Amino acid sequence: MIRAIITGSTGMVGEGVLHVCLNDKRVEKILLINRKSLGIVHPKVKELVINSYEALSEHKDEFNGYNACYHCMGVTSVGKTEQQYSYITYDLTMLLGRLLSSISNDMVFCYVTGAGTDNTGSGKSMWARIKGKTENELLKLPFNAAYMFRPAYIQPIKGLKNTYKFYKILIPLYPIIQKLMPNYTCSLEEIGKAMINVTSTPYTTNILECSDIRQVTK
């Protein structure tokens, strides 16, 4: 059975992954880490509200017994300096990863990055280089397994409240988008199911592009 820690559930991807986990019988326990309460009441769910990620070590005992982390927290690089974006994307992610890997090496860590992530360290795109650096360092940690999810266009789950307006507009066009760009599309439900599936059964690669995400859910 899966006991999952989920970050970013106040955003679109995290909320979607939480929704899938709540409806999957393989997930028996969920710990949400948020800076503001989601206000959810569910027998599977416990919520840890923290002022900052720097305070995570103070709650170390809360993470005992969990065997998966679905790290969906993230921000856009638009309007941010490289230092600001690196702090949120790399520093805070690594703080979480190092802490969890020090508690248990049985954990499967799933990290949502994005299509176009550059793990060579030589690309010109600031966000892609920082995401790539984060991927590389996470894969070095002593987890049972770590998977980097690289979605591009994500079809949201209807009815969830944190879906971005841009995605809401494109919902009716998804069949067309999927047909035109099959390697750059997947659904939010597929992302959630893929995370659960790779936690249960190892996948052949640690980096999952859209085609891999869909494959894992078959």
C-alpha cells in the first residue's frame, strides 16, 4: 500500500494528483505539505501547514512511515531572477529530497519538472538549466527510486478549483491538440495514475516524457 506525501496541492498539478490519490484504493494515507491550508477533510488525509520549507526539519517525525513523495510544488520563471527561481525550484526541492531520503531509503520520489528540461547544464534557458540541475541532484539521492515527470500541455481534471484559466479555455480543444502534438500532451489524471503506478512497479526509465506518462497508465 502507498503512503504518499504530496506538495503543491494548492496548485493545479498537486490538486489533480491529490484527487487521483483520493480515488485510488492503493493509496491508504496522504500527508499534504502546504504553506496555507487546503481545508480538506478526508479519512486518508493529514495536512501539515508550515510557514516555510526551511522549517521542514522541525517536523521530521511527521514523515515517518511514508513510502512515496509526489513533489508538485513549482512556480513560473516569468518575472523572477535566476537566483529567485533557483531558490524555489532547486534549493527548496533539494531540502525536501535530502530530508526525506535521510529518513527512509524505501521512498519513491516523483518530481514534476517539464518538457524541455535541460540536464546538460549548458543550455541558454534559465528555467530549463535549473530544472535539469534539480533532476540530476535528485537522482543522486538514496531513494528506492526517483522519477522526473516532464509534462508539456496538461489536460486538467474537470471540476477541480485550481485549474489555470489558460487550461480551462483549451479543455474543449484537447483532442485536436493531442492529435497534432502527441508527444507533448498528457492529462492530469494520467500524471497522477503514473505516479501511483511507478511507486507500485518500477519503470524502465527515471525520466518520463509525455509518451512515458501515458504508457505507464496503460
